[in-house]
Amino acid sequence: MTSLLAVSGSPSAHSRTALLTGHLARRLSLAGFPTAHLRVRDLPAADLLAGRTESPALRRSLDAVEAATGLVVAAPVYQGAYSGLLKAFLDLLPRTGLAGKTVLPLMTGGSTAYALAIDYALRPVLCALGARQIVRGAFVLDRSLEPAPDGLLRISEDTAPRLDRAVDEFLSALTDGVTASAMTGS
């Protein structure tokens, strides 16, 4: 069975990245996929930074990555790259920790000057971890995401179609991957 894990790598308690990741996790769940949302900031910091993969919280998180067929990996842009918090988590994965997985990369930021951060910073790490397929993904300006009073997220009209295309491409790649695995018996 295809299961998905949405990983948000923002250290902020009031993160637009986490809201966007949660929004997409809900959307993927409504599409019929069992989906969980991992907020890396909620993991024990001392264990994360020390690489204590045997700690219960980190073990559960790493097991969730291993069990997932597809991942949404989201982070804010910090200093032209993804957050150090996400890096600390990704560093705990084995060298082939994303082998066989389809990944949707997402980044949020304050300026279009960072729009290529997905391709130049995040995608190479996801590739190095052995992802089967990394779909195009999306860079989203912070001002396009507005937290709503009900805890949900409002996405600007000019951004919503791009996100929809990214999610549709991800779902298509997941379906293609599941079909290919069934045909090869793997």
C-alpha cells in the first residue's frame, strides 16, 4: 500500500512551511493515501543534533521515512539553501535512505531570488539519498501563504495552480511507480 510522509523542516513555531506541508498532507490524504506529517522541529533537539538514532522519537521518524512510498520534503530558504534543521534530519538517513521513493520538494521564501534553491540545494541531497524520482516541486513565496484563523492555510490565486500541478505530478509519479513495481514484482 502506498503511504506518504510529509516532512516540514522549519525551525519556526509559526511556520508557513509547516502550514503548507500540513495543507498538502491533508490534500494527499483526501486523495486516498495514508499520509502523516512530520515536523522536524518537534523532534528532541539534543538527540537530533547528536545523531542519536536509537532515541524513540528519532527511531519512529526514521522508520516512517523508511516505510513511506512517497515523501513531501519542505523547508524554508535560509541563506540561499534549505534549513539546517532539515539538513540535520536528512543526515540521519542511511546513504540510500530514499531508495525507491518518489519525492516532492517544496521550499518557501521571501524573494524570488531564491526560486532555484530547490534545484541547487535540496534536489542534490535528495538525489544523493537515492530517491527513485524527484518531481519538479515548487518554490512558494511567503506572501502567497496566509494563515487563516481556523488554523488552515489560504494560498494566493496565482500560486494555487502551480502547487496543484506539483501535487498532480507527484501523484502521477507515485501511481506510475506503484504500477512499475507491481509489474516487476519488486
